[in-house]
Amino acid sequence: IISELIIEENRSKHIAKHKVTIGEVLEIVNGDYIYIDGKLGRWLLIGKTKKKRFLTVIVGERNKKNVYGLVTARPSSKEERSFYNEFTILQT
């Protein structure tokens, strides 16, 4: 559960390189996503935007409970989309 997402000033420029906006990141974080353990203690949040665009948002834990920092965001890989679809089908 993410109670607070810290987005540092340079993150919007960084994710723009992947053609992702902060608004899309917030859609994923505030929507229905699945998560998997990533490298360096980070989490990969995989979800779909309202426009049905699959995105993977990478977040890192901060010192407070349920507080995370945005590392990056990018379009989901084929494997990540497949994982999301399989998991959400199993939940219905």
C-alpha cells in the first residue's frame, strides 16, 4: 500500500524520455496494479491507464512506512503485460 509517493523535481523530465507523464504514473499508483519485487529493493507496479496503456512504475521504499519514491516509469514489457493479464484473470 502506497500512502505517499514522493516525486522529486527531476523525475518528470526523466520519465518523459519514456513518453510517460506524472499523471499516468498517478493513475497507476491510485488504480488497480500488480506489483513484483525488483532490483535493489525496488518494486515494479504494473497497471493500465484509463486509455488502456500498460505502464510499469518503479518505486523505492523510503524511511517511513508506506512511503515510496518514484524511480522511473516506462511502457510495460510484453512479459509484464502478460503477467498482469494472467494475474487479473485469476482474480476474477
